[in-house]
Amino acid sequence: MNAECDKSGPRTPKTAPSTPLQTRKVSFLLGAAFAVIVVVTMQAGLHVIEMVRRPDLTVLSNRIDLDRIMQNDPDTFWSLQPNLKDAEFQPQPGGPPRPFHVSTNELGLRNPPMLEKGGRFRVLAVGDSTTFGQYVEDSESWPAQLQDLLDRDRSDIDVVNAGLIGASSFQGLSYLLKRGFDLKPDAVIATYGFNEQGGWSITDRQGSALLSHERLGGMISAFVQRRQKASPTPVTRVSPGEFLDVLLIMAHECEARGVMLLLVLWPHPDQITGDWNRLLSYQPLVLEAASRTHAKIIDLRRPFHDSTEPVLVDIVHASPAGCRIAAMETKAVLTANFPQLQSISK
């Protein structure tokens, strides 16, 4: 046996050459990964383009699909697009199961075409989505049902629905001063208080626009709802002091024009299922504003509580039955303060 050591050191084992099959597999996987990246990038790009085309729509609602009926507005931040014809909204994940349709007139109001004031008694309803009638058909909103109760043909009484989804009292005051009083109303009905503390911040709203298609939109809504339950402090849009000031200004501006202001106490779910007489959130400020001015109150807490039909479709918005109750209570307050309406209304 040769005792001389091999000084060349350990030899590195040779790697077996790749077979044509392995090369094809690697190429296929790389190609598939590249295709996925391209598709995802294009999809994200389309969402970014869509967001740029509809910039800064700060609608405070988890109904992301409502963007398509909105437009930016210099006076009220956003408003409804004019001349919509039966825009259809299908049920969304986590929302009420019934679809609904939205039409608007030439002024962007959820209302039939405007009539000349003439000798008509005009009621102007301003407010948030509870006035607009979210989740119900055009004819089922409480302003539309009030019109039918007072004067179905609109020959002597005209009810105008100027409700705006996501609106705060500040936006309502701005609308009145910029446009609402130009319609020459005899009475203004204002419903505010839910959007003074919004559940969606502007940052939430802008971020979710990137993921607005059906499946991811539902995921976002569920995520935001979970986050809000974990951290229930809402975003303050109008402080309690500001809210009271806005209502007082609204009342004084109405009084200066000879217009009666009626303030609505819209119920919270706890008042419907529990103690209806307990005041919640901004409701005491609505009563205080009325006590300090000539404004009248339309209190819907007890009528909603006593109803044998479901009055809400979610925690805020009224069902068609709830809208009917709101219309009936509003008619009662109107006719009590305007006796001439008793002989006109059917």
C-alpha cells in the first residue's frame, strides 16, 4: 500500500446536470409567478385610477358602492348627482338584505322634478341618510310618504327631500344658506345628530376606495366593524357645542325669513327596544335648541318604540314601516302648527 498522502485535498462532488424536464418546470413556475405579479399590479393600478378619478369623496358610510351616485360639492363637501334614473343598489355583505333604487331630480335631490312655488305650501326636509331614505325605495322614504299623506298630487303642498347621506348639521346649515332658502320653504324639517360623530374617518374612506369591489369591500366593512368594536371611540366631526350652535343659527335664520323650523328626535335602537324616554347622544341638545328658539320638536322615540312592526333595517335607518310612522308623526306636528294644512291634506 502506498503510504504517500494525496496532497490535492478533498474533492468537491460534481453536481448532476439539470435535466430538460427540470428546466421546463423552473421556467413554468417563474412564468406563472410573473403572470400573477402582472395581474395583481394591473388590478391595483385600475383601483388607483378609479380612486384618482373620484378623489376625496368623504362619504361617511360603509356603503362603498354609494360613491357612484355622489359628487364633490363646494357648498356641502359632497352631494347627490342630478338626474339619476333608478340607480340600483344590491345588498352588501353585512348590510340589509333588500335592494333599493335611487332617482334624483335636476337639483340632485331625491325628489320628483321641482315645481314652481306659486301658492303651494312647501316643506323642505334636510337631514342625513335617515331623511334621504337609505335602503328604501324613493317612494318609501318618509318625505315621500309625507307628501302622499298631505297632498299626493302636489297641487297645494310640496314636500322636498333634501336629505344627504353622511351629512352633518354643519352641512345642513350650509345647504340652507346656499340653496335651501332659495326654494322658498314655509317649513324646514331638520334631522341631525348621528353623523356628528362619524364611524368612518377620512383616512378610512380614502383607503377603502382601493378595495371597493364586492369581495374585498365586504372584507373591509367587516374589518372596520371589528376595529370599531375594539376601539369604540368615534371620529368627532361636530362637537356638542358646535352642534347646538349650528341648530341655534339654523333656527334664527329660519325665523328671520318667516320659516318654521321643526327638529326631529330620531330614535336610537336602545330607545326602541328599551327605555324610550331616556335621552341619548346629541338628543338633549336638540331639545335645548328648541327650548331656546321657536323651533318645534318631532319626537319619534315613543312611536317607534310602540310599533308592532320592525321600524329599522339596521341600527339607524328606518324600514318602510318606520318611514310611514315618521311621516304620520310629522304630519301631525305640521297640521297642529299650520291649521290651513288640515283642510288641504287628505
